[in-house]
Amino acid sequence: MNENYNEYAVWFKALADPNRLVIIDYLVEGELCACKILEQLQISQSTLSYHMKILSESNIINARKEGKWMHYSLNKNRFEELKRVLDIFIEDGANKPTVCLCN
């Protein structure tokens, strides 16, 4: 396994927020304008921008500007990578003996 733990931590940190998970859930249906996400979440534009910045910087989502609004979509390649990393952790864990550190 290519051990890029710092990079993986950024991805999982980006996913470790309920609002960001809701945003991702909305984006599963396809690209959305920030205005539509704002309507759904009922948060301020600055709060949405904060969440989208974290998701964008971790490459969890794609962003493009159209007029005055940003449009967002899932980076499906990143999710495939996340799935691969989790699968490797599960497979590696299944092949290692159980160690009890409780004494």
C-alpha cells in the first residue's frame, strides 16, 4: 500500500463534518449550483464557502464558476481512491493477527 497517510487524513477530515456529508449527498445526484445547496442547507453563504473550500482543497469535489455562482460536482475518481484505501485497510487488517494491548 502506498502509505500516504497525511493525504488520507486530509480526505477523511474533509468528510468528518455532518454539513459536508449532506452536501456530498446532494451532489450524488449531479452538479449543483451553490445557490441550490444554500436553499437546501439553510446556512449562510460564508459558511457554505468554508465547507466547499475544504471539500475542494481535498479534491473531494470539483468546482467551476458560471456567472456569479459556483457549480459543484463530486470528484468520482477521488471517491474510487477512498474506496480503494478503505478496502486495503480492511484486507490488511483481516490478514494480521489480533493483538491485545490490555494488560
